[in-house]
Amino acid sequence: MLRCAQRGYPRRVIDLVRVRAALASYAPRLLPETGARQAAVAMLLRHAPAAPEVLLIERARREGDPWSGHMAFPGGRVEISDEGVQRAAERETFEEVGIDLAGAELLGRLDDLEGRDSGRTLPLVISAFVYHVHEPAPIEPSPEVELALWIPVAALADPARHVDYAYRLAGGALYPGIVVGDPERHVVWGLTYRFLEIFFQALERPLPDRWQALR
């Protein structure tokens, strides 16, 4: 059984039953519509023999895009044709990785977050929805996606994977990150890390504080 490095008590297993129950009772903090631009992402979970897995994508590198190359959940800007932010998350998921969420189980919604760039708050509100995809179709990445990875949810809480990420566009400022593949490329940080913090807090299993573990 896994044990919490900070408190030394047994941790309950992360499975879909636990996630479903936790998100069903979670009341997300929703930001008011103040004229800011809107975006939405989808956190997709699938069943796996050992434990549930979550889909993460590496965004393709594009000149002038401050989020290019980042690890993220599928998602993007809300379009005028979208019937709300949830529909935008579903549309973007299909466009980016070819997974249709029409028949997926919506497990819940996470807190809204404000967009940030190099420490600056942007006039952008991002919403996040969590789905259980029973039998996901093979991933068909769009040109906007460099790579897609299914990662065990429990691995994201492994203290050994938690690192400091130096963001070069912010002068090398350090941010908390999680290694999910190549340490030079596949580190979850920033917006996606913040959503994962909320997700694990909803499960009453906060992400490890590596600074405390090192003391």
C-alpha cells in the first residue's frame, strides 16, 4: 500500500469508484463571466488493469505560441458556435486527438482557472471537465499535437516524479512540475499542474510537497 511521504499514513487506492464519488460531491469554484476570453480542457480517464490512466498531450511547437511544447489536457478556446464551455472541451478533444466524448461518462468539473503567462494574469478563464472514456478509440493526433500519452493517475502523485521546472521564457523561474516521460520534454507544469492539484485535492489526496520531503 502506498504511504504518504509527508504524514506517514496509508493512502487509499485511486480507482474510478473513488474518483467518481469524490467528483460527484465536489463543488467547483466557477469564475464569473466578466468579458474575459474562455477556454476549456478535458481530463480523460480510462480503465487499465493496474489503475486508471489519464491522457496528456504534448503540444506541437509553433513559433510565437507561448504554450507550444507544453504538456496539457486536450482543449482550446471556446468558439462562438460552441454551446457552452463543456461543448468546447468535447469539440477540441475530438479535433486534437480523435476521441469522441459523446458517449463518455462526465465525472465532474474542476475549478475554473485564470490564464497566466510568465507570472502575468491573462484575461482568459479556463474550465476543466473530467470524463471516464470506457473504450477510447485509437488516438489520432492533429497537427497541433506532437505526442499523446496515457499515464497512470497514481504515478502523478509519486514524489519521485516531482521536480522543479525552469521556464526559460520567464528567465528560468522555477515552477513545480511532474515528469511523465522524457525529463527534457515531458514535464507537466503551469496550468495543467494547477488543474491536477485541484483534482487530487478533490480526492483528498494532495500532491506531494517535495520541498517538505527534502527537509
